[in-house]
Amino acid sequence: MIQSPDTRRLILHNPLIHHLDTVAQERMLAAAQESSHDTGALLIRQGQDADRFFVVLKGRVKLFRISADGQEKVVEIIHPGQTFAEAVMFMQKSIFPVCAETLEPVHLVSFPNRLMLQLLQENPQSCLHLLGHMSVRLHQRLGELETLTLQNATQRFALFLIQRLDDRSVESADIDLELPKRLIAARLSMQPETLSRIMARLRTAGLIEIHGRTIRIPSVYNLLNEFGDNGNHASSDNVSAGSAVADNTGNSPRMINISSI
């Protein structure tokens, strides 16, 4: 049973729990298992029987798959307030399709799939809200799949930056990516060395400036014009300095920070 008011508030704010009625919410809280884990802890294994789903309260969790040749592919980074493994409860064979590992000390809570399914059967309206939640997640995955399959490595990294802009009409941006370079590279299906070369090429092209762990974008407009949805995408990974468009805004750029790069 979850006793802490702050923890209860975080859990009840989650979309999967929020739309249940009060009685159902209390049943979920009574069945919850709260736990804390150190950095590098393996929470679930790919292929393991799945009988619970998880809500992260503090810290970040890396979801990844291991290919037949032993390569690790990062699927998603889960942040506080987000869930993972919730879709497995609707699969005919309930096994975890990914591994989950903590990137830092993590505090999370898990819930039994069987109880959640029972409550959804008793609350049809909640099913509609859950479908909406999962539809958003599916749309995000389809967007990522399109980026990985239709774009080259340079485009993938540029779009990775662009997709983190809250407002693409701004003159400049300040985005904290919060991930080490190796995880960014793995998420974009490239080697860390490839990402380093791409960053160097974009710097040569005048599209970014690199200062230690900080990437400065002199002009968001130029980056969008080169790699945005309506721009003429570069046809290869060889971005030249001449490909950048002159910045006539006259505004001082803001920062994109990459911690632990």
C-alpha cells in the first residue's frame, strides 16, 4: 500500500491510473509494489514472463533489445512520471519484449497486470482513455521508425535535435538532452564514433558550435531549412560548410546541453 502523499499524487497523475474511478484507484494503490534501485540495475529481461507494469517516480530507465548477434538497440528512455511494459498485458503471450536497466538511481512502483485488466473490464470508459494513451505512444514509435528507416545518419541526428524544440519558430533554442553520447548514438542506430563525426561535420557547416558538453545552434532557422520537414534534406552524410544558410536574425543563440557526453 502506498502511504506517502507525494508518491500517491505522482501515481494518480499518470494517465493509466488517473482515469480510473476513486475505488479502482485505491485498489491499484493497495496492490502497488514500491522499490528503489541503484544505477545499472536490470529491472526486467527480454523474454521474461510479464505480470506487472511500471511507473517511474524518480530517475531514468533505459529500454533496450538484444539482437541475435548480441548488439544492444536502445528503444526508449523512460523519465519520471512515465510508464513502461504496460502494453504487454494486452498481448496473447505476456512476455517482456525488451530489457529495462536503470541509468541512475531509480525509484519506481509496479502494478499487477491482472488487476489492471479486471478494472478496465469494470470501467469501459477507462478503456477509451487507455486507447488514446497507447495511440499517442504508437504514433511516436511510427515517427521514430520513419526517421530510422528513411533518413541517413546526419539527418537522424539533426531531426533528433529538431524534434526536441518546443517551438520551431523561435530564433534559437535551449534543450537539455540529458543523455551521454553513446545512448544518443544507440537510440539513432549509429556508433558513437559516427555521431562524433556527424557533430564535427555540422560544426564545419556552421549549423552548430561545440563547446565541451554544450551544442550551440547559431540559427534554428538554418537547421530547419537544412533538415526540417519542409527543408531540402541533405542527400548524404557529407554535410559541407557551404550547405548552411546565412543567419540574418542578428539574435544571440541559446544553448543545447548534452550532459555526460
